[in-house]
Amino acid sequence: MGRTTPRPAMTIEGPIPWSSDKVAQLGNVGREAIAMSHEGECSCGSIRFELTAEPMIVHACHCTRCQRATGSAFVINAVVEKAAVALLSGAPRAAHFEGTRHTAYFCDDCGTYVWSEYAGGFGACWFVRVGALNDPGACPPDVHIFTSTKQAWLVLPEGVPRFDEFYDLNSVWPQAALDRLRAAAPTG
């Protein structure tokens, strides 16, 4: 059976320069901004990182692009300021999904996606793959998005907000998380 819609191409870029300096203090905003750290790594251990702040929000994304990119029914992303992700070892490579604002970062050795970047309003944030954290159970989804394309067999938990597509940040995010997002955005 032939494909009815073409897939957008991906452009693979070289290693990204990173700083392994940890953020000492982000302020007392957000979801307990410095309550604890979360360490993570790729499957082979070449890339190791640490979140030095709690996520502003955790998405379970059910869009078809995430389903294809992960080979699964959905992806869980912890949204955190770029300054709050300390790269401890390795150098992720970038793959930009042409025709989108989405660039994914992965281990060149084992192929594990560790985080993504979305240009625009989230440009100062990483969408860290919760499955790459050493304790993924510490970051359950706060919201399910793009549920209009979720797998029919998947039953979503009661009590967790869900949206057919995306949502209005001001209606969903706590004020402290919105403050952190605004503070992380580049000025000018």
C-alpha cells in the first residue's frame, strides 16, 4: 500500500555546543523551581544530563508526528528552561523536521531522543523526553494534548486535562510557570 501523504524530510546537523555549568538559582517560581534534580541519559549512556529545576509542565503528546518519531502511541515531554538543563556528558545531534518548528536532539551513537526544541514561544525551553530520565515516574503528565489523533485503544486517566489539539497556556499553566516561561524568553 502506497503512502498517501509525503513525510517531511529531516535535516541532521552536527554536534551542538553546550555548557555543562549548572544553574545555581532560578528563583522561587514555578512548580517548586529547585525542589530536586532529575538526571537522565540516552540508552548507551553517552549523553548524560540533569534537570536543575522542576518542569514547568509535563505534556503527553498524542499527535501523529510524535507517534511516528517515537514509534509509540505518544511521547511525554517535561517542559523546562534551557538554562535548567545541565549537559553532563556527550553532545546531542539535531534533527530538524522540515516544514515545522520542531528540532529533536538525539544521541548519535544509540539514537535515543533526549529533548526537542520548538521555535516560537517555547524557544527558550527544552521539551525533555521523560522516558530518558532515570526516574520517569517522577514526572507524570499534567496534560494530554492532540488527543484527536490518539490511539483508540488508549484510555486516558481521569482527572488529567486533555485537549483535542493544543491549548491556551494562560488557561492551563499555573501563574508561577507562566512567570518562569516569560523570564526565560529572550528579550529584544
